[in-house]
Amino acid sequence: MWKTILRRLILMIPQVIILSLLIFVLAKMMPGDPFTGLIDPSTDPARLEELRQAAGFYDPWYVQYFRWINNALHGDFGISYMYKYDVTTVIGQRIGNTVRLSIISVILTYVLAIPLGLYAGRYQNSWFDKTVVVYNFISFAVPTFVLALLMVYVFGFKLGWFPTSGSVSINAVPGTIGYFMSQMYHVILPAIVQALLGTAVTIQYLRSEVIDAKQMDYVRTARSKGVPTGKVFNRHIFRNASLPIASILGYEITGLIAGSVMIEQIFSYPGIGNLFISSINQRDYSVITALILLFGLATLIGTLLSDIIMSIVNPRIRVQ
């Protein structure tokens, strides 16, 4: 397995090069530049041209690309035109919030989805199964922003149970238990929204796999030998039904980096998704290219992790 992983890592090198090239070219094709609309309209146009010249905007694209790649390999993604300091610092201040939100969301998603999917498949056509199916339809149909706005209105404004913006209270002292609890308090509501909408796919996978597995010969054989029903489900059916979940787990881990743009925007949560949208609006090329490169690398790593997890769950499957 280790040799296969090494080969996959080597294969990722040309993929990363192609990805970085596409990111750079597409970013340069965006209309305007970081100085458009960010400086006093009364600023002398000659001064704007001097700033563009100093930033290297008129250098050939390949010169700009190799300069960007060389700096990136040394951990330097440039200066954010919007925040006026290092891009790595800007991202570093936000990525912790996104990881916290995503970890809690993934935990809540599987805590809800796994038992619902398993029991819905086990007791097919029961009232419980029908209720889960209706819930799945609603989860698929309701847009993210609709549920998020509804939760903000009900639990944030009407009931006042949760904050509606930010990631921590302004009065919290960093490094204290109160600061940590404030962070958790701010992340609960957006995590619940993200988890409720994220359970549908997992539930559907598990339900379908359990229903199919119940018809398999090995299940019939186990039952004919007198194996208790609970043991059949726990040791045989669940193991095989969990394979589709294992196959997407790597991508779920990738989501810890990418975050949720919609959720972070609606809850004004200062994470990576929120930063990405604001950077696009302000044409902050340095931040945009760094974030997309980060998302791309996370996707490649997620693909590798999914293959590795699948080979662990099912030894018959080997990473190709």
C-alpha cells in the first residue's frame, strides 16, 4: 500500500502544476484589478499606473506566474490588497473558524445520519422509514439559504438562544475557558444547519445499501444458521453498507478546509468561505489564488484519503 500511496503522491505533482496554472490564468482574466474601486476616486490616474507597475501587473503572464510559484514554494503568497498584510496571515486567522465549524458539522451529520439510515433500511416500509424518507425529500428540496435564514430568524432574533453573527464574543479573553465556550456557542447554530442539510445523502446511501444487503446470500445463510438478527446487522450488513460512506469520507475531510460559503455568509461567520467571497468582490488576487490553490490541494488529498479509507474498511479493495 505504501508504494501505491507514494506513486499517487508523485502523480499529484503534475496535477498541482496544471491546477496552479489554471488558477493563475483565470484569476488574471477577471475584470478590473485590486486597485479598482479601492482608492479614492480623486486619486491621480498616473499614481494608479505607478502602483500597477510596482505590483508587476504589466509583466508577461509567464513571468508573473513563475514569480508567484517561486514565492508560494517559500510560503509567500504575497500581500492582501484588501487587508494590507500577508495572505498566509489572513488565511491563518480564518481557517481555524472554518475547521471548527466543519468538524462539528461532520460529527452532527454522522450522529444523525448513520442511525437514521440504518434503521430506515432495517425496518423498510415502516412508519419510521416513511418518516425518514419524507425528511430526506425535504432536505433535498430546501435550499441552504432558506433554512439558514429561518434558523437565524427563529433561534437568533425571536428566541435569542444563539448569536447571529461572529465567531466569538468581543468580551471574551483569548486563552481562557470562557473564550473557548464562546467560540462553541457561536458555532452551534450554523453547524446544526449545515448538518441537517448534509444528512440526506448519507441517509439515502445507508438506507439503500442496507435494503440491498438484506437480500444477499451471506445474510440468508447467517439467518439460516440461527445468528441473531442484531448480530447479522451489526457484523455483516452494516460493514458492507458502510462502504459508500467510507468512499466519501475523504471528501468530507476535504470539506474541513473548504468550508461552507453560503453558511458563513448568512451567519457572518469569519471563515474561509466568507473570506473567499469578499476577496472576489474586492478583486484581491493574492488571496483568491491562494485559497483556490488550497481548495484544489485539499481535493487531491481527499481523493487519496478516500482510497486509503476504502482499502482499510474492505481489504479486498486495493488502491489502484
